[in-house]
Amino acid sequence: MKTVVDLFDIRQERKRLAGMVGLVPTMGYLHQGHLSLVQRAKQECSSVIATIFVNPTQFGENEDLSAYPRDLPGDLDKFERQGVDLVWLPSVEIMYPAEYQTWVSVVRLSQRLEGEMRPDHFRGVATVVAKLFNATQPDKAYFGQKDAQQLIVIRRMVADLNFPLDVVACPTIREADGLAMSSRNAYLNQAERQATPILYHALSSAKNAFTNGERDAENLRQIVIQLINQEPLARLQYVSCADPHNLQELEGKISGSALISLAVYFGKTRLIDNVLLGEN
Ligand code: AMP
């Protein structure tokens, strides 16, 4: 496994890779969710490039950029064990040099759900992912369903800007009790951690209701809201039941598929999760 930092080096090393190249972008502090993307990329590509970059432009002013967990030696060890070929660790100065002023904005999709709570978040995500694509020129890029809106925003950007690559969506990997794996789970104290399975329980209850014929969007939202409100350590920020193609909030009877997504605080830790209804 080769590890590079400079833009010149990633370009040179990329040129050496033959056949299908898969890209797995991450912010590090790796867990099995990240590694599942690598495993999928290994199955489908001849070479896998992984990146670790804690992207400052996707964090809001009062968010956790400085506290974001990091473990570079552990991450490199994990990537190596998974058979990653090339790791790119760009610095903030490489990604955002002085006078930086160019942004990619996926306008409407970025304003909904997470974007309502985190106004510049998806502008930062789309911009950094576009830059990662430019530098690594992948044939396929792997993203987790865990960040459902991110996936939808990136698919739109790839289509709109004609990036010559396939976006591959990978299922959410969960702990045994249902908590979606996330680097941010490290912030939870023991009591909070024990309360978190309510998220998947609530989402699964809505999914079961949908499977059993419930099609009213508000009823589905209410199933999730009521269960989460029963957990004293959980502070609900939003529950959405939206069209998974345009993220418009659904009202009345659902005719096709739906994305139920939520953001919930446990203490200071903000967790997101989602389930797709009527697909897969
Ligand atoms: P992050 O390091 O949080 O930016 O995540 C990097 C990639 O891993 C993104 O495509 C995430 O959607 C994906 N990812 C994070 N957590 C999970 C998970 N629990 N299951 C599957 N993919 C995940």
C-alpha cells in the first residue's frame, strides 16, 4: 500500500494503476462501515484508492471540526489489511490553498433535511468530493447509504457535471444492537450509547408498518417520533419522510418509495440514520 500527501504524487500514482479504479473517500477514524466500502470496491475494481481528509468546509461554525476523532496509524493499518492500493492524505492547504474561492453547489437538494440544519454542509461535501474525483479519476466511487442525502447530492453532482464515473451505494453497517456505525459514536458516554438503539428500532418500526400496508407519510413520521420521544436521553431534531429522488417532504398517501431519515441528539452528540421504504 502506498501513502501519498501531495497532489503531484497522487496524480503520478494514479497513472500507474491499470484497469478499473475504485475510490473510497473518508474522514478517517475508520470502522466497519468504511471498510465495507473498501471490500465492495475490492470486489468490483482492480485497484482501490482510499482518501482520508477531515474536510473543514463541511463543518458549521459551532460543529465538531476540532474535536473530530482521528487515528491515522490505526486507519492506515486497517486500509492495509483490507488490501487498499493507494491512500491519499491531502492537507487542508493542498485542498484549500490561499485565495481559494471555487465551490460546487447542488442547489436544491442541499437545502433540504440535513441542509436545513447545516446550511453550507453539502456545498463543502460536493466541493471536496469533486476535488477528490479530479485528483484520483476513479471509474467507480463508493458511498454509504448511512449518509443518504450525501449520496443523493453526489449522484446529482456526478450527473450534472458529467463526471465519467459510477457512484456505488453501499448498505448501512450497524452494531449488533442496531446503532449505525459512525466515527461520531465515539463521543457517546455509556448511558447515551445504551439509549441509541432506539433510532434503528423507531426506523424499523416505520419500515414494518410500511411493509404491512401503511402508506400515510404523516403516520409513518409519527411512528418514529413517538418512539424516540419515549427515550429520555434522545432529543429529536427532525424526522423526515421524503421522496428519495428529490427529497421533497411527502404528504398524504405514498405512491412509490420513501426515505425516512432523522437527526437526534444524545447529549452533545448528533446522530443521523435512515431507512429506505419500497426499495431493495
Ligand atoms: P465519513 O468518514 O463519515 O465521511 O464516511 C465516509 C464514507 O463511509 C461515506 O460514504 C459514509 O456514508 C460511509 N459510511 C459511514 N458510516 C457508514 C456505515 N455505518 N455503513 C456504511 N457506510 C458508512
